[in-house]
Amino acid sequence: MNVHLVHRHRAPLSIAAALSCLLAASSPAIGAQSGMLFEGAGFGPTIEVAVQSAFWDAEASASAYQLFTCRLVGEPRIFPGPNPTRNRNFRAQVTVACTP
């Protein structure tokens, strides 16, 4: 038997096996995250106000798609604010998953 023919048949099988393992491993992660993802950003004098503003921003974007139930995905990202004299001491960015 020709050695090159054996390797040609093994390559597609190994690729198919690798893809099936990858899909099996990633399917619970896909199922666990339900809803569309939206990003929101906001400013505030405190971290809590900045995060709440960012959450409301993401909810407003989701409402355009008639998705009204949102939950936080991951941790909020906090940055120093651009203008402390206007009560913008902190900036926040959040990701939310929203469903109808």
C-alpha cells in the first residue's frame, strides 16, 4: 500500500476528530450564555453610579430590539473619569446579555 494514500485518509479523519472535540467542549459555554450581548458605557462621581449608568446605556440599546430582561456578563471595567470638575470622576463599561 502506498504510504501517501494512508496519510491522505488520516488527515481528514484527524481534522474531523479535532473539530468534534472542539465543538463538544464549547457547546456548554454557548448554551450557558443566552441572549444577545450589548455593551454600555457611563460616567459618574462614584464607581457605583458609573456602573449603573453603563448598565442603563446597554439596556437602552437592547430595548431597540425589544429585549427588556438584562443581566450583567463578567465584571464591569472601570477607568478614571475625564473631567472631575463636572462630577465625571469615573468611567465604566459593562457587557450585558438581554432576552425578551
